[in-house]
Amino acid sequence: MALWIQAQQLQGDALHQMQSLYGQHFPIEVRHYLAQWLEAQLWDAIDLENQQDEFKAKRLLDGLIQELQRKAEHQMGEDGFLLKIKLGHYATQLKSSYDPCPLELVRCVKHILYTEQRLVKEASNASSPGSGPVDGTPQRYQQINQTFEELRVMTQDTENDLRKLQHSQEYFIIQYQESLRIQAQLSSLASIPPAERVQRESGLQSRKSTLEAWLTREANTLQKYRQELAEKHQRTLALLRKQQTVIVDDELIQWKRRQQLAGNGGPSEGGLDILQAWCEKLADMIWQNRQQIRRVEHLTQQLPIPGPTEELLTDLNATVTDIISALVTSTFIIEKQPPQVLKTQTKFSATVRLLVGGKLNVHMNPPQVKATIISEQQAKALLKNENTRNDSSGEILNNNCVMEYHQTTGTLSAHFRTMSLKRIKRSDRRGAESVTEEKFTVLFESQFSVGGNELVFHVKTLSLPVVVIVHGSQDNNATATVLWDNAFSETGRVPFVVPDKVLWPQLCEALNMKYKSEVQSDRGLSEDNLVFLAQKAFSSSSNNTEDYCNMTITWSQFNRESLPGRNFTFWQWFDGVIELMKKHLKSHWNDGAILGFLNKQQAQDMLMSKPNGTFLLRFSDSEIGGITIAWVAENPNKAGERMVWNLMPFTTKDFSIRSLADRISDLNHLLFLYPSQPKEEVFSRYCTPPNSKAVGDGYVKPEIKQVVKVENDSMLDTEGEFDLDETMDMARQVEEFLRQPMETQWNERLSGPWQ
């Protein structure tokens, strides 16, 4: 009953909308006197599409009739007597209307309750803007479905009114023809005798007067029907436009944003099935209303009656065409984006889809889609509707594709499978901008008609920004441009504007998303990891997370300016870590064996409190994509003194020869992984099994071992790290040995320092 109490407080247009819900199909008095009972029933538990639920609906109908009869019996006094008769009449009327199809009663009541809830919620939000509903997906979906039900009922209501208007107009025309026949009879009386003429003329004149009076009244009634129907169509189209805004401007834009973040490693954007179902419902209802308006136009042309209806119909036609045009152009989307780092002379694919294509029967004459690569400036001009015809910034091979209708999924899409960028035309660069900062986009466009060529659409859609490279060495810088754009672009921006600086926590979120995706790990970057990265990015020594919360990092700091004392940028260093981890070390990261984001001083402070032989793994500060082993052991030059040793960093090249687990297993002085875990427990399952069989062809198979000889300080580089070239990296010796001519290999090497 609480809902009905709130509904009675509605004002203005909302009150008018609420009142229009009721009529002979469901009197407002029934809603008022049975408010508590109606709101207590489980109307949502009945599936309107399931005929098996008709029994449940029949029970609700019987319950409604019984409640009305009981309420009628309890009415007392003079006023109660009239109400008793009225409620009894309503009980009989509802039983007669809904007994043949009780599911229609459920549909009617659900629509009423849903609409009242929406109107009350909107009124509440309008009165207190800061207390809007909590954004939850199920609630949003429920609201969208409720609005669709409301639209369905409104469209059915106007269809019924249109039929009523059509029948009334047909009867009017019949009577008008009758009046013309009477007039013709009156005109023919001149040829008959006067006595007979007077008698017949009197009767015909009487019938003519009566009929003309009826025609005048009925013409006014028809004009009123037309006016009311046009006003109902106005309300339906207004709600359709509002629903379309929710689906296209909110839900679809959110899907596109998720698709963009997925390019940075975010969660999948999800399927388009729900969005397509909504868009198809919209298209269906818009088209139904368009056809209704066209039929009203036809009736108006068939029987012109002066009045404001013609102008209203013109406006309605323009409105419904605008709505359907906006829906079609907005739902031509890229389901699968082309790669955002695009290398010339390399095949790539993309898929475009028209969400309303199946519903509008576009596939009956399958349209062709063309793909063109254009520059950022050309994209800006395109969105301003400036003439960019035939403009492109390169040549794409296999760039035409016909849209295909897939019967099983009901989707209309074009799948470009073997596109290739043959050449690219670059623009003049600005300032310090490099070629890997220049953004392009792939423009997909098509043209098709609907409704028997009634409406012709030229649709276009732009891909996410694309950075074109010609060599693999440009990949990491191009990826930086893409990551920054995907993470920080705003909805509705001018192509492809992004902020030059962002808050550090925003970048942390993007880096963590990218890292987890590339390393394929649920173990992301910890707070300590992010502090280490902040120290590197800002050349800071602070260990306090809060010190970085309000700091901003610029694009130049991210990937244009080299880190102090280095010849690489912050991103290039971080990207090197990602490449190393995903190619060779992801299992060790997932096990928690790699701390990684530590500087040399932090490693020393942590290890000096641990027993000799304790070691940890950290990323090299001085080499891109390098990881080093730091361990605590005795200082050979000072008895009784301990020190932390740092091995020269390993890179992808090293691990392609011998794995990290094997290398750690080879080094006997490494005993415990920090803080105190025996190394065998952590790494043994990743070690290569020893060779137990001799090679059958008589050759001796070499075995690669990692060896470090600690003799004096001369074996340390200027940063206190072991240089593996000086300490006999056996892997590299074997690699050189295997390159020598076969007849000299064993003669020269069998006496070498194999250990």
C-alpha cells in the first residue's frame, strides 16, 4: 500500500501519466480500495510467455474478484450503498474481461505497478538530486525491462485507438455517402408532381438535417480522436527516446568503454546479446509507432478535417524518423577491434556488427562495409561533418566485406579476416612527438536502406586509436601510447585528445591492470610495488604511499624523458619487466618467489638480518628486462664480516639458454629464498631433469651449468654486481663452443673449466 500512498502524492505530468494508466480495463477505484492486496501479490512470479502459468494467473483473478466482492459487502450507509453497487459492477466487469485470458490481467497489473514505481522514483530523484538510486546492474536491467513493458502497453493502446478511429471514420464516410444520396434524391424531385414532391421532400429534408447534424458532431469527434491519438504518440515517442538514451548513450557507451579498457588488460567487455535484444525491441517498437503514424496520415488524407492534427503528424513523422535514424547509426559498432599497434605488411582482422540489422531485415539486401585508415585530423573533420570524401592516410588491402546474417545467433556482421596495411602516410609531427605517438583510426562505413527503400542510411564508425609501426623495435613505445589513451580518454572526446598529465593513482591502476593481464596472474602489484615504481618515476626516496596520492605524472615523464642516469624511460623499464615475466618467469611470480620491485639498498637491508645463503630476486635498475639475484654471505676479504652480493642481471636471452630454476639449483651457495624457505621447495619442480642416458649416435651431450667463482673484489662491476662474462657463465661458453667447426670443438674444449 506504500506505493499507492506515494503515487497519490504525484503532481503535474507525472500525476497525469499515472491517471492515464486506468480506465475500463482496470478502474482506478479498484486500485484504490484494493491497494494493500494488489501490492502484496507476487505478480513477478508469473511468466507471461509461459502458458503453464495461466493457472496461477487464474487464482490471482479469482482472488481479486473475491476481494472486490468482500469489500463491497462491507460498505454501509448511503454513500456505502452506491460504492457497494459500483464495486460489485467492477467485479463482474473484470471477471468478464479477463476470465478468458487471466494472463492479460497479470500483464495489466504488472504494467501499472511498474509504471507507478518509475514515476514515484523519478519524482523522488527530482526532489533530492543527491539521493539517486544505487547503480546496480540487476536494478538497471529491471528498470529497462519495466520501461519496455510500459512501451508495449502504450503501443498496443494506440493501436486499439487507431482501429477505433479507422472504424469510426469508415462509418462516417458511409453516412456521408448517404447524405450525398439524399441530396441527389432532393435534386431529382423537380421532375415529379408537386403533391408527391412536397410529401417526399419533407421526409428527405428531415433525414438530411438529422444526418448533417450527426456528421457535424461526428467530424468533431473524429478530430478529437485524431488529436488524442497524436498526443498519445507524442508521449510514446518521448518515452522511446528516453529509453533509447539509456540503452545507446549509457549501456552501449559503457560496453565500448569496457572494450577499450580490455585493450589494457581489463576484464572482457562482455557479449552484445543483451544489448542487441534491447536495441531490437527498440527498433520494433519505433517501427510499429512509425507505421501507426503513417496509417493516421493516410486516414487524414482520406478524410481531411481542418484542425491542428496535420501539423502534429508532421512533427511526429520527423521525430520518429530522427529516433530510428539515431538508433541505426548508433548501433553500427565494432565488435572486434583491429590491433591498436598495427604493423605494416602484416595481416590483421576486425569485425563490425549492426545490432538492429536482423530486426530491420537489412540482410535481405546485404550491405557492403569498407575499411579505410585515416589520421587523427581526418577523424576530427569527419565528426564535424566536414567534407572528407575519399580522404585516407594509407592503403589497406582486402578492405571490403559483405555483411552476413547468422541465423543461429540472429546477428548481422562483417568479418574482415585478412586485411593488411600496405602503406601509411604520416603527418608532420609536433615538437618532441615521435612516430609512435601518432594516432590513426580505421574508419568502417556502409550504406543500406530499410522499409522498402523508405529510409536510406549511411553509417560510419571509428576504431579505437591505432599506432602504426614498421619494425618490432617500435612496439614498446607504441604500446605506451595505446595504454595511455585507453586508460585516460574521456567519453565523447574530440579524436584523440587525452590529458597530458594524470594523478599517480590513476596510472597505478592502469599499470596494475596491464601487468596482471600480460603476466596472466591474479597477483597484481602490491602497495609496496607501487611505492617502488613511484620512487622510480619521481626520483623520490619517500616510502609513504600517501605522499604520492596527489602527485601527477606527465606523458613526458612516462615515456618521453629518460630516467635519471639511464638511457631508457619509465615505461620502457616497466615494459621490459612485463616481457621478461610473461616469457620466462610468470610461474615464479605467481608462486610469490619473485619480490622484484626492490632497489639494491632495500635488498641489502632485508638480507643482512638473515642467515648466510639467503637470497631474493629483484628487477635490475640498470638494465631493461633484467632480474638479479641478491644473497648474503661472508666477505672473503674480511674475516667475520658479511656482505650482500648481487649477480649480474639475467635477461630473456639468458633464460632462453637456461632457466632461472636451473641456474638457482646450480648455485650451491644459494640456500634459502627470502625470508626462510629452502630453495628446493620453491624451485625444484621447475628444474630440468638430469640426463640419464647416453646419446646413441656416439656423441657426448654437453650439460650447461651456472657457475660463479668468488675470489676477490675485481670480479665485481662498478655497481657491486658480478659480471657473468668474468665468472664463466657456462651457458654462454657452450653457445660459443657449439658455433665452432665440429672437428675442433672437442679438441679445444674438453680440457676447459666445465663444472
